[in-house]
Amino acid sequence: MELRSASQAGFDVNTPMSRPVPDEIVSMADSTTTIDDIEGELFKIERIREILVRRESELRYMMDDIQLCKEISRLKKELQKLIALPENEKSNEEKQKEEELVQQIHKLVETRDFLVDDVEFERLREREEDKEMAEFLQSKLSKSYLQKKKMTSRGQQTSTPYMTKTGLTLLKECCGFTCSIM
């Protein structure tokens, strides 16, 4: 590896480095964004993340269900071929294979039933979480609204509120209005 001097690298060594004047330093604390605005934005981002995690889980359940249904269909077709044979012409192997197919189908149906029950349990749990979150937000928003009303009635509001897009808006922009996440 070849080392080059500052002048070889294209830097002007004769020009003094400019240092920021204290007035040029911009602090995040000087911003008009309030702590409530930041907390609100963080909450919205967390909510979007939760929605996406839920959707991912839902899609995984759907994939499992599709795979189980395909396997059940394949086994049923195979079983139908064996059932179509006259009983007196079936060999012992074919009879045994028929019994195995019935057992495999039964096991897959039980697995699918478990999957459906699990999905329903998840939906109920998520619904309860959403209800609790709505109650929390309602109490938080009503407190925030009352505080802002007091500030504006006194004429003390010093900055305009920092508006951001809601999680739903972001998802609709991301996925389109046909998005089934919400």
C-alpha cells in the first residue's frame, strides 16, 4: 500500500482548516421539535414495526397452510387411485399403502387444525393488545390535547407542531391502498 502526502492526495496544505464558528454549530436541542413530538414519532415507528411483524407472522401461517393443503391434496389423489381399484384385486402392499395414506392425511389434517387454532389465538391476542393500546393512546392524547389547549389559550405556544405521517399512511404509501395489513 502506497502512502501519499496530503498535497499528493489533493488537499491544499496552505489553506487553514475552517473551524465552525460557535454560531454555526447546530444543536438538536435548538430544533423546534419537542420531546412529545419525538416520542410520538418513535411510537409511530414502533407501531409500524409491530404491524409488519404481525403481517410477517400471518404470511408464515399462510405459507404453512398452503403447503399442508398441497400435501393433503397430493395424498388424497394417490389414495383415490388406490380406492378406485377393486378390493379383490388389491395386493397386500396396496392395502397397506392405502392405510398409510389415510393415516398421513389424518395427521396432516390435525396439524392444519392446530395451525388454524394457533392463528385464531394470535388474532385474539393481537386484538386485545390493540384494545389496550387504543385505551393508552386515548388517555395519552387527551392529556396532550389538554396541555396544548392550555398553552394556546395563554398564547405561549412557541413553535408549530411537528407533523409526521401516521403508520397507516406510511403503509399505504409503501404497499398501496389495497394493502391488507390494516
